[in-house]
Amino acid sequence: MHSFYRYLLQSFLLITVLLLSTSTSWADNLLPPQIEAKAYILMDEKSGAILDQKNIDQARPPASMTKMMSALVILDQIKAGKLNWTDIVTVSDRAAKIEEAQIKVAPNDKLTVRELYTAMLVYSANDATVALAEYVGGGKEENFVSMMNAKAKELGMTQTHFRVSTGLDMKDYPQPPQVPGEHVMSARDTAILARELMTRYPEVLSTTKIGHYTFFKGTNRALTKPNWNLMLKGFPFYFPGVDGMKTGHTNAAGYCFTGTALRNQIRYITVVMGAPIEAKRFTETKKLLKYGFEGFEQKKLVPQGNGIPKYGHLPLPNGVDRTVPIVSKSAIELPIQKGKEDQYTFRVTYKKGLQAPLLKGTVVGQVELLFQGKPVEGLKPYDLITYQPVEEGSWIRLFSRQVVDQVKSWF
């Protein structure tokens, strides 16, 4: 009999331990991870909301993550009809001398824009990147770099300046471009760049997810190279859903990686800068992605065209009606921390001097989403619009309303 009770007690204790360990594990997923890197960011691709970060506005050497901007400039040129994938690029002597990661092009080699672009994004080939930059820049990498800096300014990348198209240190160039300043990007700017690149040109991911590629195929110079992104399928740090996007390393930059992963229609962007060893840029990215996918859940807090809780009507004293219904112009949807939905609130700001008449769809203010009383970082305010038109009340109506209000105030 005592053995039976002892068995029950042991079983109870075992179940209790298992429940506690499961609870602790679940709770740990809700806590921001400890990341070994100089700077990092976890961003929701759809909303731009920043879910975790450190030193995101610190300008740092980005190494080959620079090539994401080179890719964006090239894709813009193709979209504008100024460049074609089948254009033939003749490699210059200068481009052929660029070292570090390379596909060993030779002077006067002729490759298509598509081949060089693939080499740039899959193997981070510096010789291919410079060949493209010179071709688009009319023979000068400096002209291409000017286009990169103009695009950075357009995107609001305030902690960014480019000197080269590759991200290489100047000492690694036989003939460095004559562009002054420091070559830097912040983690926030890098995430902004990655988000712009994949939202404007989602087809870029069909290239960044290529695991291996053979260059000069069908010739005696055939060269198969792997992707530097070791989180792709078949690589040592594989993480399901990862399909991009760009690694980077120099002595000054440390080990860097801009990653992205899609699961259940949720896409996250991560940037890790200044990791101490190569493996860390991937293990720390995994921590950030795991935190995003397991610690948050996608929520549509306010559907498009619906009112904001507690802010459904805008007072409009001179209107035919005293108030007008207002709604969010777009859906308010983003990843919400699990178990903390009640800590998200709204803050509404109305435009000053609003008076009737107002047309349906008139922007009358904005709503911010707050978490624990502070604006959710990276999330832009949402426009509030009138749900229906409202006409100006006649002077008789407004006078009568004033009289009635005055009488009511006496009682």
C-alpha cells in the first residue's frame, strides 16, 4: 500500500516538474533573447514594427550587406527600362582585379547583367559587383555609388553613406573609388533597405535563396559556388522559412547578416552587425527569429474601415450632426506579444480647426498604437478618416442647439 502511495507521489512530482519546465520554456520565448552582437534589430516586414533592437541607429561598417543597395539600384534601373537582364557587360581590367569573394572574371569577359547580379547576391562576388557598377555608372563606380547614396536619402536612411558598391574596405581596392566620407549603415537603415528591396521587388528572394550556383557553365572555367547564407536549407544553420538575404564581413565590420524568414504569412527581417565569429551571425539571427515567431502572434487590432475603440466619433459643433463617425483608413495589424494584448492601447490626435462641411474619407487625425504606454517603435501613425460626409448646420439649427444646451445646463 505504501508503495502505491509512493508511486502516486512520484508521478505527481514528475508531472509537476514537467508542467513547470514547459511553462518556463514558454515564458522564456516571451523574453527578448540575449544577442552577442554590436547592433541588431528584429522587424515585422509588413508593418515595419520593431520587436527587438540594440544600437539600431549606430552607424557601423556594413561590409557586403552593402550589396543589397547595389541590387536595389540595379532593379530600379531595370524597372525604368534603362537596363536589361540580357545586356552584355564587358569586364574591365579594374573589376577583374577586385579580390576577396570573386567568381574570377577576367578582363574583357562578357557576361549578362543577370549572371553578374546572381554572382553578387549568391556568392557576394566583388568582381561581379564592380563590373555591374561600372556598367550602370557609365564606366565609373563613383557614378553608381552616387545613385546608391541618392536612394539611401530617398528612403530616409539617415545613418548611411556609401563609398563603394561592394562594402570592401578601401585598402582592398587596387584602384578605390574617389568618394569621400565613411562607408557606414545602421541596423535600422539596413532593415529599411531590406524591407524596401523585398517589398518592391519580391522576386529578389528567388535569387537570394539559391544554395549553389555554377558560373561559366559549359566551359572549362565552370565554377560552382555556395551561398554565404548558412541558414538556407541544406546548410549547417538551417532555419525553416529563411530565404534571404545578405551576409557581410570585414575586420572593421565584424560578422554581419541581414536575414529574412516567412512562416504562416508572417515575414520578419533581422539584422545582426558586429558578431564576434562567423557562426554567431547565424545563431543570433536564429534567436531573433525564434523570438519573433514564438513570442508574438499576428493580430488585426482594427480592420480597415472600422472605428478605434473609445474614439468612434469626432465632435463637430458646427455640423448638421454634433459628431461624425471616424474610422481607420487602413487595417491596424501587426505581431502582438503573446499574453500581453491588454497592454496595447491607442492614442488619437485630431487635426486642429476642423469644421463642417467635411467629405466622406477626409483625413481628420491620426492614431498611434502604444505598448505599455509608449509608441510601438517603427510603426507609423495610421490616418483617421470620416466614415460619412457631414454638412454644415444652418445658423437657425446651430442657434437652436445653443439655446437648448443652455437651458439643459440650468437643470
